[in-house]
Amino acid sequence: MPPTSIHGLVTIPSARSVDQTVEKLKSILAAKNVTLFAIVDHSGEATKVGLHMPNTKLLIFGNPLGGTPLMLASPSVAIDLPLKILVAEDAHGKVSVSYNSPEYLKSRHNLPPDLLSNIAVIEVLAAKAAE
């Protein structure tokens, strides 16, 4: 299945389980010296309150060297930073990786084109994690 993009949200299929995809992404982030601030286990939190949802995890990560210039240029981008990648399983067991496209964030926050490379790495990270 090819990547899809709806309203700036890019979704690509993963060849791995949610947990395997998350582990791969964690190792890629560590190798690139990118800080992993948090992993939000949405499905785990649902289980704690007696609800069920397919395995769904959100990774929140970034690097102040990349993010700070963006926030100085356009302070509203702080609502979308640090960067996030959602790894989720659907009701049929298929796993996908989703993220906000850099072009969407550029348009949404009127970011200078020369700073787009500061967040464009998310496309590579997501693609490598989904392999």
C-alpha cells in the first residue's frame, strides 16, 4: 500500500508489528542522537480503564538545534513540536506509521522555506521505521 496524505497527515504501512516498529524507531532516534521525550501508549492507557483499542503508540521526539530556530521564526509551531510519529494497528491487524508532513507544518505556521530541512527528517525516520 502506498503512502497516503490527508490534511497534512501522512500514513505509510509498516512491515512490522507496532512494538517492533516502535523499537526500530527508538534505535534510529538513538543512533541519530535525537531525544525521545516520551512514548504515549494509548492502547495501554485504554486497558487501564477497562477499554480496548488496537495497539497504538505515539512517539514524541526532537532536537532543540532543529526545533528552536523554527519556534523563533514562527512561535506557533511550538504547538506541533516536538515532532510526533504515531504507530498504530487497525482493526484488521495492519500497522501504519503516521506523521504531519513538513510541507503541511510549513504552510500551517508560515515557516521559512530554508528551515524546512529542520523537520524534513521525519519523512526518513518514518520510512526507515516502517521497513
